[in-house]
Amino acid sequence: MSRDVEILDDFERYLRAERGRSPHTVRAYLGDLRALVDYAREWDTDLRGVDVAVLRGWLARQHAQGASRATLARRTSVVRVFTAYLHRKGVLEEDPGALLASSKSVRSLPTVVSEERVGAALSSTAETPMELRRRAVVELLYASGARVSELCALNIDDLDQERRTARLQGKGGRERMVPVGIPALEAVRAWTWRGRPHWARPNSGPALFLGSRGQRLGPTSARRDVHAWMDREDGTVAPHDLRHSAATHLLDGGADLRSVQEYLGHNSLASTQIYTHVSVERLTRAYREAHPRA
């Protein structure tokens, strides 16, 4: 096993155990860093010899190949975390990542599905196990504002039918309770009574949502469920669009920003404030279209 592979394995354990990163985030980090290792070999060096020139060359090549500003910003952030880790471990005498200029990404406004479109999609009937699951997935994502990974991690007991709440495991293992409306609870109840038993196996465990082979539903399959159910209303809607939409509709309905921050599980209020821009944009458009003196 090469020294670079050992270093990446150690870093992977650090991300999982000490930083509490999700499996998806860990895979993304390691994918970026393996690309860095390949580039460093072109400089006849390995991770122990990486300096700021190597890092800047690696990022410059990606920019020349058409990488977006958001992608470059993410990879710059990954490199900084990684080189800081190597410096603390004594692998690097200095931290070259600290010398990288900040690559700011342009933050686009999230996609918001109208209340009417969500309502139309969720008024469709469901009969088969697949239809029951798809409807329940869409209802619960929209009702709870959950990330798709949080939805897939749900167990049956994480939904409290009496209190109308869901217990979600967020980033870094942080747990939060969110309210869930009656329509979503009814859709989940229909799935658990009429759909889930068709696919449940002795080793299925407590997972709320199952695949057709009895395994816990994965994020990729959940995304397919959303696409398939929402495409009945034309256009492609992703799970995160439902999360964006739920947050925006809450603000449009008068919810305060702090409550929406807790609902979404954001660490920083700054992450939530983007939804105020969405609401203002929609309000401005409606004003221009409807106000007699606009």
C-alpha cells in the first residue's frame, strides 16, 4: 500500500469519526483528493511534497477545463481542510492550503415549486406499493423539509403519529424534531400498512422506507421516486427542491427566520437567509403583475 493511500485512509477515518461527516461528503472529499494525488504525480511528487504551486496548478487546470466557480470553491475548501490536517499530523512542515486565495462561488437562488403544483401532485391517488411509497416520500419531504439522506435514515419509530413530529438525523449526527402535517402522516400510514408489508423481509429492520428487495431505501431511489411522482405535473423536481419549497412557503406564510432555521437544521442563520431573497423576489413579481400602480 502506497503512503498516499495510507494518508487518504487516515483522513477518511478522521472525517467520519472526528468531524462527523456524512458518507456522501466523505466520498466527495476523497474523490477530489484522489484527483489531486494523480495531478501531484505529474509533478513527480506525492502528498508529502504537495506545496502551494501544486495546489494552484491543480485548481487552474480544472478552471481551464470548465469547472464552475461553485466546484472550484468546494475543492479549495476540501484542500484547505486536508492540508491543515496533514500539517497537524506532521506530514507537511507548512500548510500550503492556507496560502490559497478564497474562491467565492456565486450562490444561485434555490428552485421553488409552487404550492399549487405540489398540491396537484399530492392529490393523485396511490394504489401499488411503489405508488404508495412515492407519494409518502414526496409528502414527507415537503412536510418536514428533510434532506433526502435524512428521509432515507428514518426508522418507523422516528415518526410520532400522536405528536405529529419526525425525528431527523442531520449533518454531523445532529438530531432535530420537526412538525409533520396530517396529509403526510396519512400518506406514510398508507405506505406502512398497505405498501411496506409487500416488500418487508426478516432482515429489513426498522427502516421506514424500503426498496422492492426489502433493503433500506437509498437516496438515489428516493430521488427517482420524487422525479417519477412530480413529473406527473411536467418538469423535473428534485428532493432538495421540495426542501427549498417548504422553507419558502413557510416564510411566505409568515414564519420567522429563526423557526425556519431550526426546521431546516441549519447551523447558521446565514444559510437560511437565502430563502428571504426567494420570497422577496416572488413578492416583487406578484406586486408588479397585480398592483394597479406598480
